[in-house]
Amino acid sequence: MANIPVENYPLSHTQAIVWNDMDALQHINNTVYFRYFEDVRVVMLEKLEVFELAKRLHVGPVVGSTRCDYRAPLVYPDTITTVAWVEDIQEKR
């Protein structure tokens, strides 16, 4: 994926990296990146009021896939910005 400016995405979320996210090699553990992705997804779902709709209809979104291309390690202390967008909406399969 190209380096697209954050402003080009419909939603972004900035958060501080916390000490506990580091592994023994003093960088952020690879699995933690997916928690960052989840954080921005929750912000997006809240903004779109999906949780209220899910309560009323008893249905909700499911993440079909996710991936991460690691480019450089994250280290504490720092701040990151993650982005989110909806690529496709389909019925249950």
C-alpha cells in the first residue's frame, strides 16, 4: 500500500503507545498491532452507530479479513494514528 496521507481516509484514531505493549526486544509486539486495528474499528463502529443498530436488529458486523505489512518497529514512547474504512459490505455467507 502506498503512503497515503491520513487526511485521505474517512476516519482516523490517534493513541499513545503504552509501555506494556513492548516485548522483550523493546519494540511493540506484532500481535499488538491488531489490537490497534481493533481500537480504530470500534471508533468507526461507534461513529456509525452500528452498536445501537446491532442491539435493535440482533445482527452485527463481522471482520472478514485483516492483514498487516510491517514496515518498521514501533517503540515506546510514541503516538500512532490508525485509519479505518469500509471496503465492502455483503450479506452473510
